[in-house]
Amino acid sequence: MSVSTTWPAARGANRSRRAGGRPRRQGLLSWVALHSLGLALGLMFLLPFVFVLLTAFMSDQQALTATLWPREWHPENFAEVFTSAPMLRYLGNSLLYAVLATAGMLLSSVPAAYALARLRWRGSNLAFLLVIAAMLLPPQVVAVPLYSLWANNHLTGTLWPLIIPYFLGDAFSIFLLRQFFLTVPQDYLDAARVDGCSELSVLVRVLLPMVRPGLAAASLFTFLYTWNDYFGPLLYTGEAQQSWTLSLALASFRGAHRDTQWNLTMAATIVVMLPVILLFLFAQKSFVRGITFTGVK
Amino acid sequence: MTAVELALPTTTSQDRDHPVQPRSDRGAWKRRAPLLPALVFTIAVTQVPFLLTVFYSFQSWNLVRPGSQHFVGLRNYVDVFADSQFRGAMLNTVVLTVVCVLVAMLLGLGLALLLDRAFLGRGVVRTLLITPFLILPAAGALLWKTTMFDPTYGLLNFVLGGETDWLSEFPLASVMAQVVWQWTPFMMLLILAGLQSQSKEVLEAAQVDGAGRWRTFASITLPQLSRFLQLAALLGAIYVVNSFDAIFLMTQGGPGTASTNLPYYIYQRAFEGFDIGQSSAMGVIVVILTMIVSTFTLRLMFRAFDVSGGVR
């Protein structure tokens, strides 16, 4: 397996020299093999992006050909994306959905997660199991009863059927936050209680400041999930173009312009990708901490 | 269920934090009370739609025929299992989930091992490798459909030559390629976090004791990673079972139903065929299947690695 070659070459070379056997050349060979493997894998992941970027700069005609490098650069394609479709409106909708959902998740899931993490009562394990079960539930399964509920309240065609549930609690975030809350030693909380804090102010004044990375991770996950969501907006706003989010708009961007304006489609793809990549670069650490915390100690 | 075992890794620390408290029960309840409504409410809200789905699954109900709703017992389930398209979709879902999770994990493991070493530009490479996970899945699906698989302009045919129409000749494999591409970075991030939490002393001690690279990897690194791998497989399986965007945007489940998975089939039956009863029955089956698949994948994998027990 390729894995065995991935030890630090220098260390490996030392080892074999110490073992007195193999020549040093093998270290160099494995170094080269390793780096070309890395390069190949990296290229495999990057190639589509490079292609998108290059196509985004091409002229309408050249984008239809199989050439790879733009003959002339057309940066104005990016501006045209905004004039040919109400991208700012879609961006606004995406932000509305993602930001409100994240805020709602924090308001609703923090108390629930705290109750699960710190309060023991008969049935607290069952409650936790139910949260896990809700996490495993595919959105398509409950789509029918939920859709009829929102349709009866005349909210289909807007983003509210997607936002409101986050104010009622989100199973994954509850799970994630619970794992973070469990890492805070009970003594801190007891000390606060002895000092006369109510349970609610223990939560707000003592616990929350200590689990700031957890709050960041849960927010980041919720933001990313709602920003990426395609099924939800498709179901509730598919017919109502004024409520489309970027995901939906991007998929239809191509539909509306057929195959003729690939350069614009690609430019739109980049416009849509950028905010999340920037967000990630700022929040990389808490994101990684978030995924590793969900189950691993 | 494995999911639950995984979800409760902190029980011991919790027990430690909760020595049996002989305080008055009434006082404890007074403190608890403000928090319970949030929890009870949340659980009700997340479970009620599912209970409704279970209820609908015992009804014959098609929106095209108003007033047709009546109780039919298990007939929807019988019909669903007799439906060969449903069985095809079920098989596709299992193949899609198992293959994608395993391949993405292996690639993720390889990349994580590479990134665990110091080399020039590691930070840049890591960020670049993560990008597929960060772009909109809808954008990712379109990107593969147009830049990679298109018979005339696609990179695959540009490199390999020929005029293969990938999405109609190998629809499921094409979708899987996109899903693997999307999920490998996630696996890589998780496994990398596991690798970087290894203690350097133990690794060096193993070297001094004359353990080879493969030996060190198999008996020290892999057991250490097992929790991270389990978690990666579980989260990956939960999301991949639910794949919808890629199929909807790349193949529309076709040609025919060659690349239809269960979420997509349920969506079609409920929102294009308006058969509420049957689509609800399928939904209930999917939930059960999700649990089986995530458990099964984990079991299989850990038997293969034989690293499940004993570590920490």
C-alpha cells in the first residue's frame, strides 16, 4: 500500500542507514515518488477549478470550443454575471437563510444541548437517542408532512419554512454543542451555583464563554449547510424566483442560458464559491476543531 | 447500534462529573425546570414530522385523487417492495454509499498522511485540497457535469480521446466520482486531525525499537486513528446516503432509473407523482436502511483493519 511510503524521507533514510543495510538512494527515490503522488492527487482535485477559472475569462465563442487557454481575457464576464441575472438578490436570499438559521440554531440548540449535557433525569438517555435519530433522518423523508404544514400556512414560496425550524432546534448542532459542554469541568459550574447563580446565568455567564470554539464550530456548520442547501430551496421556492438562493440560481443559470454562455456560468460559479472559501480561511481552526470534537473525546 | 456507541464516548467523564448528588430532589428540579421546555419542545419538533410520515405510510393517499385518503395497513410497504424501481434505487443507494465512503476515506487517509509531513507550501496545498468540500454541492455537480463529463468539451474525453458520453453510459459511476471528490477533503481533514494528535515520543520510541514504517503505521498510527475513522465513516455515510443534489443536477436519476437513489426516488414519487402514502412508506424504509448501512460499513471496515478494540 502507498501508505508505507509516506513516512518522512529523512527519518526513513536515517533508519535504514542505522540498520546498516540499504543505500541512501532509496530515500531519495521514495521522496520523489511521494511528491509526485502528492502532486498528482492535488492536480486531480484542482483541475476542475483551473478549468472553471480559465473558461470564466474566455469570450462567448471560445467558451464553446475545447481549447483550454483563453485567447483574450474577458474579466468583464464577472460584471456581466450580475447584470444578466439578479445575483445580488439571490445572494441576499442566501445570506438571509444562512444568517437567520444560524442565529436561530444558537438560540434554540444551546439550552437543549445544555440540558442534555448537564442535567440527568430518568429518560435523559432516551432524549439523547431521539436527537441522534433526528440527525439521521433524511430531509426527503419528512418533506411531505412538513410541506403540507407550510402550505396550509401559506408560507411556501418563501424561505421561512427553511428558517423557522432552526429556531425550534437543530439536531446536529445540539449533538455537537453537547459534546463541547461535556468538556467543561463540573466544578466550575458548581462554584458558580454556590455563589448563588441561577441555572440560566450559569449557562450564560460561566459555560458559554468557556465553549466559544464550540459555538463557533456549530455556527460554521449550520452556516455552511444552509448556504449549500439545494433540496430545501428547491422544494419550497422552486416556483418563486424572487426567493431563490444562490444554489438554486446557479443550477438554473445554466438552464436559462442553455449551453451557449459557459463563460458566464463559470464566472457565476466562482462568484458563488468565493464567500464560503473566504469564510473558511478565517475560521479554519474552529471548523477543524468542530469536526474532531463531534465524537472524539 | 454503532451510531449510539459512537455518540456516547464521553459517558465515563460524565459519570465522573456527576457523583451521586444527595441534594434534595425538589431543589434540583427547580434548577432544571427553565431548561427542560427547550429540550422537550426540540425533541417534539424533530420527531413529530417523522411520526406523521409513519402515519401516512399506512394510508392510501394520492393528491391527484382528492378524498382518496384511507387506512390500508401494510399495503404500501408490500407495494413498495414489489416495485422493481424501488429495489433498483435501494441497490444504487447502498452501492453509492458504501463505495463513496470507502474510497473517500482511503484517498483521505493517503492525503492526510502526505499532509502530516512538513514540506514547502503545505498550508497552501492543504487549503487547496479542502476547496471541493467548501464549494456549493450544486456548483460541484454542475462543474463535473460540464468540465469533466461533457462528451464534447469535457476534460475526460480531452485527455482520453473518444466521444464517450459518461453521464449516460456510466451514470452511477460518474455520480460517485463527483461525490468522492466532494467528500475526500472532509475525510482528509478529520484524519489529519487524528494524525496530528499522535504523540511524537511514541513514534520515535517505536523507531528506536526497530519497528519498520509499515509496522509503526499498522500497530501505532492506525489504532490511534480508529476513532477518527469511525467518525468519518459515520458522518460520511449519513450525508452520502442522502445525496440528492448530485443526482438531481447531473443525471436526473437517469438514463431511465440507472442512477436513481432513494432520496431522489422519494422526491419524485411525492412531489412529481403525488403519491403520499407510498413515498412515506419509502421514507420509513430509508430511515431503517440508513441505520443499517452506517452500522454495517463501520463493522466491515473495522474487521478489515482489526483495530476496533483496546485503544484508550
